[in-house]
Amino acid sequence: MREVPIGQVPLSPYQDALGEERMSRLRSGAGRLGQLLQGRTVWNINSTAAGGGVAELLHALVPLARSAGLDVRWLVIDGDPEFFGITKRLCTRLYGSRGDDGSLGPAELSHYKRVTDDNAAGLARFVRPGDIVIVHESQPAGLVPAARSLGARVVYRCHIGKDVPNAHTREGQAFLRPWAEHADASVFLTARHVFDWAPSPRVIPPSIDPCAPKNMSLGPEETLAVLSGTGILGSGHGSGLPVTLPAPVGPQVVVRRPATVIREGPPPDPSVPMVVQVSRWDRLKDMTGVLRAWTEADCATTYLTLAGADISGVCDDPEAAEMFEECRSAWEGLPRELRSRCQLVCLPMDDLRENAVVVNALQQHAAVVVQKSLAEGFGLTATEAMWKSRPLLASAVGGLRDQVTDGEDGLLLDDPTDIAGAAKNLRRILGDPALAARLGAAARRRVTARFLPDRHLLDWAKLLEDLISKDGT
Ligand code: UDP
């Protein structure tokens, strides 16, 4: 168990992004909660400081909450490959898929318990009676009883689920239940994923950080410099690496490392419309499905980029390498002409700000952003693309349905496995610039209204206030 060091951030860039009125509501909400906390700490616990949606959220919210005067901190659990293999299986089952053939039986339970007990011993070094502990996801969910026995109030936050539960989701939930049901409250990203035994459940959708390297505004020159510098676009736009960019919060972002790109032929020219999906290399993100849909769409003037984190950089995701290899063979199996208009991109994770700004540039540059997930918790990649006014094509699953109203601020694919439907929608957006612009502008308005961090922090403040005041302590 280790703490992720988090500093404070200046609030003025957020004032610029959110406006004075929203900032002052945020300040008074944080002030109210601060008085109730009376020096107690709010601990977030998850399994990795880098990669995936939970880490993304915590990097955005924890510094902002601290700057608003709250003692919010972040712990990361330890685990061995076997433990992360089990929790990966657990996550896949909670998403409603079988995934691998492995079981979640007594042997897995006993290993999960052993690693949890080790982490519980570490937790005792940090948590004091009266603190609040928020466990994010299945990996640290086993810590709920331990945190309670240390005298903390505990919230179990579930970031995943399946819209219509099935035998796999029930198996995953049954595995978690002995621990997670002891939480004082539970939080879900969407009402569709609330477990029937969830303790005092509440729905709090996530948010993106408008001042972070992932979402800060990039000019066209900066976008091209980043993408050509990293080898994702043809060169001749900028002067190679490093590319240095000022950031609204934190030090300047320096892009030093090229991406690892699997491609045949020259890099795409910036003038070629690019279809982009950025995701973890995970079966449920269906990168190969995107490849098939783009192939079927037969958009001869476009280029497809499938991008994800460098597979050696995300230690809690043992299946990533396997999935990447699957994508590579699908790519190798394409007819030559199509293969030369499609690339697989692995983005280095050594420097998270550098990684984030490359994702930003890719989303910014995209003619269409796709998120063709087979199941999804919320789908922050969609929120990020919508914030950049990109036309989005997303599967109608999980939180993607909460974000997108079909035909208004993006297009939804009713059946996420429908390749012909995805191809048709791709052609529709690519062939109609007015539609693309209208969807993109509405997408930006949607994120501004619902998915920025002030709304998110205030929702959490309300939950924590209710928890603290429930029994008057
Ligand atoms: N992401 C990233 N670098 C990458 C690939 C993904 O920072 O190379 C980020 C992505 O921008 C998003 C997060 O990882 O913020 C993924 O969150 P999402 O909710 O879309 O899916 P999850 O990975 O949690 O299932």
C-alpha cells in the first residue's frame, strides 16, 4: 500500500473554465463539507496510479478537492500478477462477459483474501477513526471491512456493470458481496449498474478536468506538432521532438517520446480525415470491431487510428498484450490497400502528462471519434471527445447512453456488435460535414452542463455530508 503524492492546483484556471458563479458554488460546497469533516481525511483507494478511467478521475479530482481546502488523499494497493489476474476476471464478469475460462472459486477467493489482508495491514498505517475511505472498483473492495474496523466510514464505488445483468455479473457480484456489502454507502456511475444488494446506493456520474493536459485546449499548430513529432501523422508539421506546451495547471508538458506505431506505408497526411478510437487494449473496447466497421464503411479517403496505452505500462491489466496481438493479427489480415490506411498506436505511459497530451491531440485531430465498447462503465474517452466538439459514434451501453442523445450530440449504436450499423453511421458522419459540426457543438454543450468537476465534487460533498451527519458524529 502506498500513497500517491498529490499537491494542490491553482484555482484561477478553473475559474476561467467554469466561470465565477460555478466556482463560488463549488467553494461554498467545499467549505460546508470541510466544517463537517473537522480535520478528518478522505482516502481514495484504487489499484493503479496510471492508466484507465479511475486513475484519470482521481488525478483530476483529488488535487482540486485539496485546493478547495479538503484533506483528500489517494492510496494504491499492492498485488501480485495472480491477484490482478483474478480481479481482471472479476471486472470482466461484472461487465457481463465470461472472459477467460478461469473460475472465481475458493482458490481465487483465498488468494484475493490473502492479498487483501496484506493491504489491510498497510491501510492501518494511514486511516484514523472517523476518516472516510472510498474504495474504487473490485481490486480494493476487499478492504471495506478492514477500513470499517479502523473506525472509518466506507464508500464502495463501482465503476463498471452491465445494463441487463446476467449469470456472469451475478457471479462477479457474489464474489464481492462478502466485503462490499459492509460499506456505509455505494456509488455507481449510472443507474443501470446498481446491484440489488448495494448498500445505500447513489448515482454520481464522473467528470473530466478541463485544465488537465488531456483536455486543455490545443491550437491546430500544437496538435499537428504533437502528432507529427510522435510519428502518428506525417512529418513536416513542426520540428520533431521534443514538443513543449504550456499548461493551465502544473508545469509545461514536454512530449519527448515517439509512439510505437504499427503501420505499413507512409504516416497519414494531416489533411486525411481520421477515424480514431482511444482505449485500453481490452476485449470489451472492441478495437477489432472498430477495424471491421471501418473496413466495411469503405471510406476510401479516410485513415483509421486505434490507440491505447503502451502495453508494458499498465500493470493491473494482464490481458492487454493478448488483446493488442489480436488487433495486430486483424490488421495483418487486412487487404494491403486498407492496411496502409490503418495504424495501431501504443502511447508511452512513462510520463502521464505527456501521454495525456498525445491523447488530447489525437482526439482533437479526429474527424470522428468512435467508442464502440461492448460494455462500458461510463466511457470517459467519449466525454473527452465531446468536450473537444468532436462528432462521436458510441455504443448504446452503460454510461455512454447517459452521455449521448442519439442524433443530438453524437450517434449511438443500439447493438454494439452491429458492424454494418457502425459502418453506416461512420459513413453518415464522414459524408455530412454539417451533421458532424452540429453533433460536435452540441456535444461540447452537453459536457459543459453535466460532466465538469464542480458538479462532480458537489455530488460527492453531498454524499459525504449525509454520511457524516447520519449518526451525528
Ligand atoms: N487513456 C489514456 N492513455 C491511453 C489510453 C487511455 O490516458 O493511452 C485514458 C483515456 O483518455 C480515458 C481513460 O484512459 O481518460 C479510460 O477511461 P474510460 O472511462 O474510457 O474507460 P476505462 O479504461 O476506465 O474502462
